[in-house]
Amino acid sequence: MKAGLVVHHIGELWTTHRRPPVKGSRMNDVTVLRDAFLAVSDGVIVGFGSGTGEDFVGPATIVRDARGMVMTPGLVDGHTHLVHAGSREHEFSLKLQGVPYLDILKRGGGILSTVANTRAASFDDLYDQARKSLGRMLSFGVTTVEAKSGYGLDQKNERKILEVVRALDGSQPVSLIPTYMGAHAVPSEYAFDRDGYVASVLADLETIRRDGLAESVDVFCEAGVFTLAETKRILLRAKELGLAVRVHADEIVSTGGAGLAAELGCASADHLMAISDRDILALAGSDTVANLLPGTSFYLGHDYAPARKLIQANVAVAVASDYNPGSCPSENFQFTMQLAANRLKMTPSEVLTAATINPAFHLGRADRIGSIGVGKDADFVLFDAPNFEYVLYHFGVNLAADVYKKGRRVIADGRPVKE
């Protein structure tokens, strides 16, 4: 067959080929094709391999020269707090003084500060700020993003956030996957009525599911935030309603959140800097993906999640940015991958797997994205680099030259393509 688009002279094409979730040592099993091509029709990959792809070229085919650059699948950022108002640079000096985050939270800062700004913001203000962030993410090669609520902490404002996510999905190139996170913190008006707030979250689940505003539910299971019992209660109800579930687990102290994630069959257990050996084994016996967020450790000066122990225990590992205004204010997903290599000590093949197919799996999209394969969406990135290792080695700059979404070039030579 003749393709609508053929990209040839690809220096190296890197992609995973294992069926997800890709666990343990299998995360190193990737396909690397040299002097390769990729053929696309109607936004879908119809062929790829070594060579020029001339068999796919017809009179109407657009042929683009990759000029020896490195191709990977479109990057998948599986944990962000995309929609929020304001910023928190005023807390920066406290962080530098070593004030713990939970202490900042008790002073009305942290999440609660962003909640106040987000509640006061209009739909249009939230939309414009998030759209700007998505443009930055796209420029670094991210083509799919999970977007959590959690800065409204009441029904009206949680819905506002999720409605912004819905409006953004399809109005710009990055695909968005919405997660409801009303259980991100206990708002000040419920400071003396935790049970009342948990009840309000449970009530919100009904309308969120009814109106199709989220695909999954997340809970911040942490000391001083939501207990293991509260987390389990919320997630069990979410499962009853047919929603996927995930947990912010063991970020600051070990609470058993990762073990609960494995018990409930959560899509992901996220953070895990303080995970116990017992819960590592629990994850290894499940298909729950350990979603690691090294940018947060970097920014807060915390320990990094034990990626090597998780991989050696045969756990499926993903990496994500945790983009948010308080603990990881950066849309640079390439830096997330570079930290995974330099601080989590993951190999280049493991990093690729963790940034593509494993997040695609825990987001429920592995049949369409996360690897280069015939029949999959033509989401891919061309990096101006001699090999993929160079992308991890040359840190702090943007090496994504061209980004394609469903076969359409949306970033060309590092710049957005105008419609």
C-alpha cells in the first residue's frame, strides 16, 4: 500500500516491543533500527523498518527526511497536576531553609494556597494557563498527558478543573486523560470534619462518573493527609462505579499505600520514595505500575524512589513529571527522563520503556500509543541527537526537533506548526 507520509533517513528508531506492563529485566528489551523509515496513513502507522520505505511511496505521498535524527514513540506523561491557578514562588525561600512540606501545608501554604487561587480563577484563566503548559510539554516531545483535578476541593471547583481538561482535549495537539483527585487534601472549611469531607468526595464520585468527567480516581495517601482506611474507602467506591484507581503512595513516609495499590489492583502507585520492601514485593505480584516522579525528589531535595530495587524485584516502572506548582514546577519531560537515568540509575532502554509503553498501559491507552507498531497512532518524536543515549546525556536543553501527533507534524525544528 502507498502511505500518506513517509519519514526516512532516521538515524536510529527506538521502540519497545514487549506486551505491557513491561516488568523488571524486560524493560531493557527494546528494538533499535538504524537507517530506518516510518510510513503513516490517516494518522496510523502502516509500516516501519530499516531502509528507505520506498515501497510505501506513491505520487501523493509526503516524504520527509529525518536527517539522521533519533525517533522514539511520543512521550507519555502519566502524572500531572496540569490545571491550577497561580504559582508558589513565595514558598521557595521556606523550601531553601529546609522547612518540611507538611509544615508549609499547616501554615496554609502548599496545596491549600493553590486551592484558594484556583477557586478564585475563572474557567478561561485556568484554560489559558494550562494550554500554555501543554504547549511547553509538547515542545519536549510529550504527546499524551494525564491531568488530575485536586486544586478545587469542592464539587463546584473540582468540576471546573475537569471541564477545563475536557475543553483542552482536542483543542490542541496533546491528548489528555482526566483523573479526579478530590482527595488531594482536606480543605480548611473541613479542618474539624474529616469524615464530612470524605463523605463529600464519595458523593462527588457519583456525579463525576455520571457526567464522564474522569477516567480514574487518585488519593493522596500520606501522613497528615488521607489515611490508609480513608484511601481504601474512596478507592473501593470508585471501583464500584467502574473508574480506574491510583494512589499517591509512600511519598514522605511509608504508610502502606503501595501495598494497598497492589491489593486493590490500582493502575498505578505514584511517588514511592519511602516504599517498604514488603510493598515492593506486593507490587511485583501485581500489574500495578510503579510510577516514579524524580523531578519532585530533585526539587524538594528528597531521596529518590528505589528504581533499581523495584526493577530487580520484577515491578513495572514508569516515570512521570508530576508537573505542579508546589513540588515540581517544570514541564520539561526530557529532564524527568534525564533524572531517571542519572539519579534513579535506569538504563536508556529502561527509561524509554518507562516514558512510553508503561505509562500508556497504566493510562489504559497501550493499544493505541506508547510504542511504534503497525496499526498504532502515529505519535512520534525526532530528537536532534546521534543516538538515544545522547538525549539522556545532554541534559537541560530541548533536543526534540520534530513532534508528530497522529501523523501530523505539530512541532517542526523546535517550533509549533501553525494551522
